[in-house]
Amino acid sequence: MSTKNLKKRRDAVAKMMDAGSVMILYSGKEVHVSEDEYYMFEVNKNFRYLTDIDRDNMVLFIDKTGKKVTETLFIEEADPLMEKWYGKKLTKDEAKEISGIEDVRFIDSFDNMLARMLTTCCIKNAYFDLYHHDASDELDFNHKRAMEFHKKNPAVVLKNAYEIIGYLRMSKDADEVKRISHAVDMTRQGLEAVMKELKPGMYEYQAQAIYEYTIHYLGSSGPSFPTIAGSGYNGTMLHYETNRCECKDGDLLLLDLGSKADGWCSDITRTYPVNGKFTKRQKDVYNVVLEANQHIAKIAKPGMTLRELNDECKKVLAKGAKKLGLIKEDSELSKYYMHGVGHHLGLDVHDASTYEGVKLRPGCVITDEPGLYIDEECIGIRIEDDLLITEDGCKVLSKDIIRKPDEIEAFMAKNKKGKK
């Protein structure tokens, strides 16, 4: 990733900070699963956004207390014995090369440096990442450090860095779009691999395994979220992740999945006939969802909100659901479509956005994911694409992932295993 773009992001953050402030962003710490095992480490996404470093036990410090804004990166000093067990740490030179931050120090010096500043400088505000999804959630590492800081320094006002960085993250630069596009392309290849193998008698976990093997083989660090592979009735459940049932002849398989490319995510959904051929009813329902999907891709543009796009989506789905005999009134649609048509996409699958109703602007990447879920017919269909908002409309980043029913049937027939 361009260090020039990373510097632009940090400069934009500093510009939005109040004078007399510092920002402290921790990359996070590994968490034990058991005696000698850790959960897979997930770096703080705002730290990653400003440094492009995916390592634990680091701190980004931005100082706006003086006439000139300064930035310092604190990293863990290498211990040769620990490196023998767990692998190499970043050196100062490597950290500088990745992040573009010239002042790199060891993290053991961070607390003393901050203590000196608190006694010699006028720090009025301290920005930490205070994002908290739900009141019942355990506080994350950054939030805990913020609470400890505030307890020791009650005169310093705590401010939420997420509100600044979240706003900036909504609009992607060229580097981010390139990574998301790469993630989308790996997803395309993974889905094509599944279509080549899909047949009655296959299990949902086998479809998942084919997809995840493919993206790993292509260089992905892994799925951007737990893969959803729901066949038959399971496809009507939005976040079905069990993936243990048999894919039966005549059923549909709904695949909601994504890939990571150097930290940035894709999020795609496709629905395939297990035996390679849609029934008439399945195709009729599919085409209603497809019409809504394509309508959103035509109208999405700067100045619109996700809520407005969802309202447009519901109009198309309601009209189609009436023709399908599912509903008589628009108000009944929620029985068959109960989620929004899209969300922001980037470092997180449901990426940062500052408040509901914020208007889209060029550079935003959003999903376009209408669906219909008919429990009584065991039909669940969702078609999800990733859209880049441009100056006057949008670009479908996932346009090469086939979605029309005739294209899907033709691809599966042509690539069916055992066909000569």
C-alpha cells in the first residue's frame, strides 16, 4: 500500500483533531484460548487503516499539542529466543517502510514518554478508539486502555477517535479499491470452483471447503467472515453457519461468503441450483431478486443513503412478490424480506460508518444484496454484489461473478464433472 496514501489518511485525521490533543491507537494484544494457544489475532482496524501493519503490541501516537503535528509508531522489540518459537518481529526499518512513519521507537518507552508529556505539555484531549457495538459486549483492548488512562488523568477529556476515522474510512482510496477488487476476484474463482463440483449428495461443508481451499490457494488470508452455505430451507436463514446438511436434488444452495486481500474484504452472495437447473418457480423468484439487485446497481450514486436504496429495493421486491402470489399488500413484504439492501464494505465486512442516514459519496464501497426467503417453499434466494460509488453513479466491482440464471445453468452444464 502506498505510504503516500497512508500519510494522507493520518494527515486527514490530524486535521480533524482538536488543538491540544493526542491520539493513541493500540494495535491490540493476542488473547489466550488455552494454556499454550491463542485466538487468531485481529488487529484494530483503525490502527491498520493508518499504518497498514497487522501486528500486535504496537501503538500509533499522533501529537497535536504543539505548533507542528507529529506522529510516532511504537513497536515491540525483538527477543531472539521468542522469535525462535513464534517467528520474526518487525524491525524499525520494516515498520518505517510499511507505514511511512519516520519516528519508530520501542513500545517499552511509550508509557514514560506519555507520562512526561502529561507533566510538561498541555494535553486537553486524548482520542482513543472507543467503538462499542453493544452495551453488553466486553470492552476491547483500546477501550480498556482508555478507561485506565482516564482514571489516572481525569482532567484530560476522552474523545472517540472512531468518529473521525470512521468518517474517513467510508470513502476508499485507490489502494483500498484495488485490494477489495482483488478480494472480489478471489471470491469469483472460489464460487466458480464450487459450481464445477456442486451436485446432489454433496454436503454444505464440502461446498464451503471447496470455496475456502480455493481462496487460500490464491493467497487470501482467509474468509472475511464465516462462510454461509445454506441448502433448501437452510437458505432462508440469514446467518446460517452450521453447514452440515446434505444438498439435495431440486434444492437451491445459497452461498454468502467473502475473502480477504491484505486485510480488505469482499462480501458476495450467489444462489445456485444443486442439480444445475432451476425449477420454474425457483427461476421466477430468482428473477424478482435479480431485478431488485440490478435496479440498485443502476440508481446508486453520491448523495443517496442506504435507507433510500433499501426503500427502492423494497418497491421492486414488493411488486414481484405480488406477481409471485406471496403478498397482496406492500406492508406484507417483511415476511419474505427482512434485512437492508446494503452496508459499507472495507477493512470490516460491515465497515465503519459514522451514523445511520449518512449520504454516500464517491469512494464508498457498499453491498447490493436483495433477497426473498420463502420458508413454506424452502426457497431462499439472495444475490449480493459489491458496488463502488463513483462521481455520478456506481461501478459493480463484482460484475464478472455471473448472476443471471441462464448463465449459471450454462456454466454448471459446461463444467459438470465427468462431462467429456
